[in-house]
Amino acid sequence: MAATQPLLNRRLITDWLGIAPFAIFAIMFLIAPTVYLVSGAFLDPNGNLTLRNLIDLFQPNILAAYVISIKISAASALGGAIIGFAIAAAISLGSLPSWVRSAMLTFCGVASNFAGVPLAFAFLATLGRLGLVTIILRDVFGFNLYATGFNLLSFLGLTLTYMYFQIPLMVLIITPALDGLKREWSEAASILGASPWQYWRMVVIPILWPSVFGTLLLLFANAFGAVATAVALTGSSLNIVPIVLFAQIRGDVLHNPNLGYAVAFGMVVITGISNFIYIWLRMRAERWQK
Amino acid sequence: MTAKKFWSWLAVFVAVVYFILPLAATFEFSLRMRRGTYSFDAYRSVFSDERFASTFSYSVVMALITIAIGALLIVPTAYWVRLRMPYLRPVVEFVTLLPLVVPAIVIIFGYLRLYNSSSWLPLTNTDTGANALLIFGFMTMSLPYMYRAVDTAMRTIDVAVLTEAAESLGASWPTILFKCIFPNVLTGVLSGAFITFAIAVGEYTMPSLLNRPAFGPYLALIGANRAYEPPALAMIAFAMTWISIILINITTRLQKGAAGAR
């Protein structure tokens, strides 16, 4: 026993040495920064434990930012999920020519990555005051979009813009799940006398809901963390969480660094919860895709 | 059956309109610079701006360094975990998924607090240090994609058998790693690399908060000050995204072909 012990240790040491670079990188540039902010959210400027910062998150200004952020993220996730699901169902189950499917999937790959500053430019050129759609609506249909109170720098405008990457993301994630619906299932259901509606309600929806609901949460977190599009589109005129945090990092606009950490902590909590449920649901959903 | 087809075509049609309209509008807008007629003046103006070339090449260089260091970190780690420490796989996978949970703006906020000029490791003090922070930030953001791509490629080869074969022929660790493992997972590295490239080149939040002269902040600056150049830049960015995706598709197809041949 005494003779084997050092040998085992040496092997253990090389094992851990092999993983050390990754561990050091992950701790220094991923875990430590996050832990620093999260713990900072629970400290006052003198370093004492406090819940003051978290309570201060509920002051009207910050609370409003969270509410509008959650509303935009939820609306764009829901809209993206519904439209994305319809498109995925069309290309997966709609017996369309195969080129439609592959063209749509390739395009979705591109569009889901087309975010950030350029996306903001594209929507300004489309629905901005001088955008093509605005002008066509005005000159051809005699409909003045901006007279109705529409503004691209608003809840509706930002939701429409975010949906440009939300829809393709939904299509990309949900199409494999729809492909996983085995033809035998629908045949078996119809042999047993089920109507298409019964087939959907009792077979498809129970199988797909983890994927659909999970993806919905992923889209939500995706929109919630999007900074660049919002900053480029609205400057600092719209009070949403990423913009508040951006301004706070730039110049302590909240006049309390620890409150800034609390805002960051709130973001991590919201994206964290949605992502964890997404990953858990996806593991559930994968049982049916084997 | 015809009703089903009708609804399917309708969904596809709506999608095409929603996807194409902003692109068409952006392209049309980018041509409007010269009054009364369409011209490519905005593109000429973009390409003649020397900040375009300098910020773009800066971002490309940063992205390439990120890819190189990222591959050198991820491939040996994924290899080592598969070979020697399979019990750590869930932990490593969890860590690589964390950047999806923690938004980029929070990560960079943490960097600015931990590595600022008054900290134990004042990386933000020098240009080199700030560039290094930016690269580490890009690596963190691309970690979920890079690790997944490499790990998937590694699944198709038997790491243990390859290692034993190489060892019994007298190969040293660097030889095993660079002559056996790397070439076998190259397609995974490449598809991870293109995603990293697409993320890093256009990224706004991180370089902007680190005050780096990168392409993303330049885009935002132009967007705030010019009228016709931003849509031209958006079209250029869209074309670049398109190229990255096509390259990813080609490499994944190669990967599937290689896996099928084995």
C-alpha cells in the first residue's frame, strides 16, 4: 500500500497539470470576474455584508429598466418562437421542395448571427424616419407610420428588430426537434382513429413542449443580454438594463459601484435561470431525438 | 393536403418578406448618397476612410490571435479530459457553457474591476495588457462554441487508441498532440474558428468598454455621425457573416464526410 501511494499521486499530479491551463484561464477570466461582481452586489462600500443594493434595485428608475427589458425580451422571444415555429413546421412537415428547406436553414444561420450594430443600421434604413418601408407606406399607401406614434427607438421598434435574430434562431433549434417526429407515430395515431388535432394534442405537443419552451427561454436570455443593437439603435435614450449597465461601467451614473454590481447580478440571475431551465429541458427533449 | 401546402408556402413567404425587406431597404438606403440618383458613393466613402481599414484589420488580427490561443487551450484540454479525466467532463462542460449564462457585458465589467490600474494585475494600464484582456474576453465568449466543436470532432476518433499507438512508436507528448490529435480534429477547430471570427470581428461591447480601436466601436461611431455610410457598412457586415456561415457549412460537411468514411 505504501509503495503504490506515491505512484498514484504522481499520476494524479500530471492529470491535474494537464488541465491546469484551462482551469487557470477559466478561473481568472470567467469565474473570478463573475464571483467578484456577484459578491460585490452583497457588500456596501465599506465591505460589510448588506442586502441594501438588492433592495435598491427596486427604486423606480432601475425597476423600470428591468421591466421594459423583460417586456422586450419576452415579446421578441414569444414573437420569434411563434413565427419561427411556423416556419420550422412548414419546412419540416409541409412537404415543400427540399431546396426551400436548405435555403431557409442556411439563411437562418446567417440571420441569427446578424446582430449587433449592423442590425441596428439595417432597421434604421428600413423603419427609421427615412427608411424604405416608412417612405413606401407614406408615398404609395398614404400612411404616415410616424404619425401613429410609432418610433423605432421604443418597445415595439426594439422588439421588431430583435425578432430579426430571434426567428432564425428558433427555426435552427426547433427544426431538428420537428424532424425527430417519427412518421410511424402519426401513422399509428391515424390507424387508431385519431384526428390530426388529437394527434397534435396527445402526441406532438407532449413530445415537443420541452424543446419549444426551452428554446423560448433561450431566446429570452439571448435578447436580455443583447447590448450592441440596443446601444446603436437608441443611443442612451431607452432605459433598458444593458444600457443602464453600459452607462454605469462607463461612468458610475448610479453613484454607487456596489449598486452597479447588483444590476449586473440581476442580469446574471435572469439569464442564468432561463438558461439553466433551457439546458435541463433540452436534456429531457433529447430523449425523443435518439 | 393542399391546405397544408398552402399554409407552408404562406409561412415561408412571410419569412422571406421579413428577412429580405430590411436587407433590401438597407441596400437601397446605402445607394442614396448622391442626390436624385443611385450610386455606390457610400461604399467608396467607407473604403476610402482609413479608420475603416485600421479598425477592421485590428479586429481581424485580434480574432486570429483569439482563435490560435483558443485552439491551443481547448484542444489539449478536451483531449486530456477524454483521455485521463473523464470524471471531470461534466464539470468542464458546465464551465464552457457558463458564458451563455453570464452576458458579455457582465464579464467585461468584472475584468474592469479585477484588472484595472489599481489592482494586483493592472492589465488595463498598457495597450498590450488591454489587448490581452480583449483576447481573453473573446476566448471566453467563444468558449461554448469552440469547446463543443472540438469535443464533437474528438468523439469520432478513439483518443486512447491513437495515443497508445503513438506512444508505442516512441512519440513524445508534443508529437502526439500536434501530429496525431490536432490533424484529426482540424474540422472541429475550423468550424469553431469561423464562429469565433464572426463573434470577435463585429463585437461592440467588449472593445468599446476597453477603449480598443476595434471595428465594432468604429461602426457605432459612424452610425452616430453619418447618414449613408452605416447602411453600406451593414451590407458589408452582412456579406461577411454570409461568408463565415458558408465556410462553417463546408467544414461541417467535410467533418460529416470524414466521420462517414471511417
